[in-house]
Amino acid sequence: MKKFFPLLFLASLLVLFLSCGKKGPILPPVPKIIQKVEAFEISQRGEKLLLEWENPTAYIDGSPVSEITEVEIWVMEIEKGSAEKEETEAEGPAKKKTGKSGEDKKEIPEKRKNLTPEEFEKNARLIASVAREKLSQHLINPDSEPGIYRYSYLLSDRDFRLDRLVFGLRVKGKGKRKSEFSRLLSVRPAVISLPPREVKASVFKDRIELRWTAADKNFDQSSPASFRGFNVYRFEEKGQLRRLNEKLIKEEKFDDNDFLLGKVYRYFVRASATEPPPFMESGDSDVVEVQAEDKFAPAAPSGLISIAAESYISLTWDDNKEADLAGYRVWRRIEGESEFKLLTPQPIRGNAFSDTKVEKNKRYDYAVTALDKAGNESPRSKSVSEIIKDGIL
């Protein structure tokens, strides 16, 4: 019995040793599938729909994408009344509800309003396939990160007779493996106003004032023009656009208060048929270029006072508030002279000055002007008069 246990132990070790090196079946590599497009928006610009998106940067396992070989753009056309028809055929008579006018209207169940990716792929058509070597042509701004791409879809007469258009994007990576569809965006195209016209700009010290005239027709020449307001855009550095208004502008004017004198600005205006973004807008108006030249002089200094000492006359005045102030000039007129003469060819920075080139018993008139960095000079301040008399302490 004692010999049995050592033999059992050795047998167990042998079985364990033989099983450790045994290989299982070779598994195929896990396919690399790119994440779907997440950032995707559509806006209307006149007779075009602008589809804008960001390409995904990772696979579904989280590893970074090495390259995107293709972007597919799909569209599905929804005929007017097709949703009600599908519901009737699938589930019998549609439920009815009474509208504001009292007439009965078919109520489309919520599930018919949300397409599944499978339904979309079955009924949509591929309208564009952007290959890797042509993706750069669709970049809005090559210098921006992340890159935003744009595709322009030209609306046809038929598109305006549809209930809506539904768009989706799909990308491909190496091995032609496709991502899932992006979120599906539904658009009902609208006939929109032509661009505003006669855009003009005027430069003031505190604002650039823009004025324009609304169009009286839509892009299909129908009237009246369809819009709810306007958006004003300004070109920034590297050609980027910035919308200046937070809310839709209801009047045919706008004041740009966020600018610097001495710079050049370019503006254009669009009419918009919708309030919140993404907007359904007209095309661009003509671009107006503005040279915001600084021709605006500082205010005349105020609060000038003079004090006579034994051998000089001291002047002080209030500080000017201009941000581009370069300094002050002091002017003097001696009793009997008709014109003021400049005492300080180089502007002084402070708001005080002492005139030491004076004689006793002679009256002097003084005035001060302010100078900005563009060389604009203010009118002279109100003058003060002073005299040093004999016997002054």
C-alpha cells in the first residue's frame, strides 16, 4: 500500500506535463472594423445641401485607424404619404386624430419615424464614394484639427416634391471592411430666399456698421422671399469664417463692435429660413471689404490747471481714456502773440508739464492736445492763463 501512493503521484505529474504543451485550434484574426461617423450635420445653402462630418480615428476595439480608404454617402428618398401607406399595409388602418381644423388626420406611429440601418441600406442609394486620394479636396480647412469634411448635394426639382431626404455616411478601412452607418439625418428641403444684396459697410470709432437690402424673390424666382432673418459672417485668419450674431438678425443692419482699427475685414450676409443651427440659408451675398483705418482723434484733454512758481509754471490735466493713446502735446502763447506754439515736439507720456522758459511779469496762455498711435491729434483743450509776478515766494 505504501508503494501505491508514490506511483499515483508520478502518474499525475506525467499527465499534467503532457497536457501543458497541447495547442488548441488556430483562431482567425479579429477583423478590424472602423468606428462609425459620429459628428455629422446637414445644412441647406440655397439650392445645395451641405453634408459636413469628421472621419473616425479609431477601430471599434479602440486602436487607432491607420487609414480610411473610402467614404460612402447614401440618400433615401421618402415620398409624401409613403409613411402612412407603409403603416396601413403593415398594421391595418392607421389611428386617427383630430387636427386644429377639425379634420381627421392619420397619426404615424413613432417607430415609423425612425429608420433602422437595415431599412435604410435596403431603400437608400449610393450617391457618392469619396476615395482616399480625393478626401483632401473635401476638407473645409486643411489647417484645422480635427479635419471637417464637406460634400455638396445639388437639389433637384424632384427633391422639393418629396416628403424628405434621409442621409447616412459609411467609411471603409483596410481590407474594405465597412463601418456601421452614421446617425441618419432627415432633411425636408425648402425654397429659400436669394442672397441679400447691396451690402455696405461704414467704419466708426466704436463699430463697423453693416447695412443691406433683403431679396424680394426666392432662388426659383418665386415670391415673396422666404426667410426669417439674417446671419452675418466675417472672414477670420487663414480664411476661416465666423458667424458674428448669436441670434438671428431681424433687421437689415448689424453693428460689429469686436474689431480693431488699422485692420482689414471682409463680411457677407445670408438670409435664413430657420432660427437655430444648422441653418437653412440662402447663398452668400457679395463680400464687402472694409479697411478699418484709424482716422479718429482722441478727445480733447480736460481739467487743465496752471500753478505759478518762482521760476516756472506748472501744468496738470486729467488723463485721457483712449486705449491707443500715445501721449500729449503742450502748446503756449505769449502775451501779444496771436497763435499758440508747440513746446513739446516729442509727445510726453504723463499728464503734467513744467515750463521753465518763462519771464516774470509776462502772461502766458497754455493748452494741451492728445495724440494717438495712428498720429491723430485731438482738438486743443480749454486754455489757461498764468503769470509770475515779482516777489512771488
